[in-house]
Amino acid sequence: MDDRDIKDFARDIEHGSRVEREIIELYVDYWQRKTGEVLSIQNNGCDNSGRLLLGANVNLKADYLLNGRPVEVKFNNSNLSTFRFKSDQLNSYMKQGASVIWVNGWQTSIPVFTVLKPKHLRLIKESKTPLPFIFWGSKLCYELSASDYTWTALKEGGKE
């Protein structure tokens, strides 16, 4: 919850879940346009409904399965040159063999994405040192530079 009250936290969970679902659907559309392959989306993790869950029901499983493979969705509302990845989440995704679809600039006219595959997650862990990030309750985070990744428009012509 960091410094949010329960009402703000619940609202943010609901909003984030809705955005992540839209992102995964846009990614599946992108993938079909690029390769012709149709990916099946299956909910995974603790809950993608947007409901606030009690602590015992929360886990770090990747949000979705695409054709049976675990995929997490992360996004930055603004187009950031530097962003953070929580250490405990990165470790969990590595154990799951998950990939991460990361969208930069979700609330901009042309959001872009990159896919961090398990090999990229290992490289982050091996090459960077996690540091406490005060705005997330001093949780240990890896700081990432957008310039280190290749970004692709999430949707042809930007968001509608």
C-alpha cells in the first residue's frame, strides 16, 4: 500500500488490473499482426478482476499465461527514461520462467513496449544492485534505463 489509504489502494488496484488487461490484449493483437500466430490469454496469478484481496490471497505469480507461458504486465503512465523493478518480483518471475511485457508511456498518444525475457531478467539481477526506493516503502528495486531496451509501438498509429 506504501503511503496510500485503503480506498486509494483499492482504486489503484482496480485501475491497474483494467490497464494490464488492455495491454495484454493489445500485445496479442500486435503479435498476431507480426507473426500470424493467435495467442490464447489465460488469467494467472492471484486475481485479474481488480478486486482488492486480503494478504493471504496475494501472490507473485505472473498475471497471465500466453499459450501456457507465464507473462507479467508492467506499465509506466508517463514515458520515463528511468524506471524501477522490485527485487522480490524479479526473483519470482525468474523462478517462474516468466517474461515481462513492459509498457512505457501508457497515458501518452503512442505507448511503447519491450519484452523482458527470462534471460533479460537474469542479466538485470547479475549486473545491477537493488537499492531501497523510498516511494515504494523502501522496497529493494533495480533501477532500469529505458535506453538499454528496444521499444516498439504497442498499437499501429498509437492508442485510439
